[in-house]
Amino acid sequence: MHHTFPETELSICCIRACDRLRCLKCDMTVVTMDGFCWSSTIDYFFLRNNYPDLARLCARLEPQRVARAYACQCQHLSLTEPSSLAHLDGLKWVCGGHSPNSMADNHLKT
């Protein structure tokens, strides 16, 4: 049996993450790495000197299956569960904008 749900119900059941975050402090795009979290040794100077080179940023990432690491040139964050930017103090990240269809294809867990 196939069920059709109203669009509002679908949006409630699917957890999505913005893939176009932008930092208001450094005006850079936020990069994400699924399956990793930041090591305790990461700091502002490491980000400043190595962003946006993902190969160099990987030096301070630790594998963690259910995590996602986020970073711009001045801030970083590791999440293991869905969160709202409104609840994360100190971050100055905002959505950089989406085309009407881009969020429909972006079903991400954190």
C-alpha cells in the first residue's frame, strides 16, 4: 500500500541541514565533513591558516561515524545530533540562500 503525505508532513519527518552556510564574521562559506568531529587541538589560528584547504583541515579531524564537522575561517563546530543555529551561542552563521529545488534534494542528518 502506498501512502501520500501532504508536503507539510514530509517536511516535519525529514531532518535537513543547510549546505550553504556563510559566516558573518569572516564572510566565508562554511565547509562540512560528514563522519568527523574536530579534535580538541583545533583553534582560530589553525583555521585561519588552513581554510579552505580540506586536505590540510583533515589534520585536526577525528573519525566519528555519527558526527559532522563544520568550519569557516574563524569558527568551528562538531555536532552529533540535529541542532538549530538559533540554539548555538556565539556562531554567526546564516543561510547563504537556496534555489527552490536545492533543499528538496538535501536530506542530511545533522
